[in-house]
Amino acid sequence: AANCLGCHGGFHRKAGLDLRTRASVLKGSAAGPVVVPGPPDKSKLWQMVSSDTMPKGLNKLSADDKQVLRAWIA
């Protein structure tokens, strides 16, 4: 929440992506799904986070936070 909802929650939903609820995550963005439940490597969200493309700026997710996200997707 601290690293993602500033751009993908509330009034700010860049690319039409709302990360506030499971349902909105599964709905995806304007470009389509960002999470494919199951293998994390098939999820665009995981690809962007694991490569440090997202979140933008200096506040990247820690290795522990990344593993929590990976487990949640799986």
C-alpha cells in the first residue's frame, strides 16, 4: 500500500490500475490483466516489481516485500 497506492489507488489510478482490492487487481488495467493467479512469472505486476520497474522512484520494494507479493500471486 505504501509503495503502490499513491499511483494506483484512490483518485490516482495510472493506466486505469486500481490496486486497492483483490477484485480490482484481478480486473487489471486499461491494457488488460496484470495478475494471473498461479505462476507469478506470468503476471505483469510481478514482472514490473521484480525488475524494479515499479514502483517508480527511489522507494523500491524490499526483497521481503517482493516475496510476500510473489506468494500472494501464487
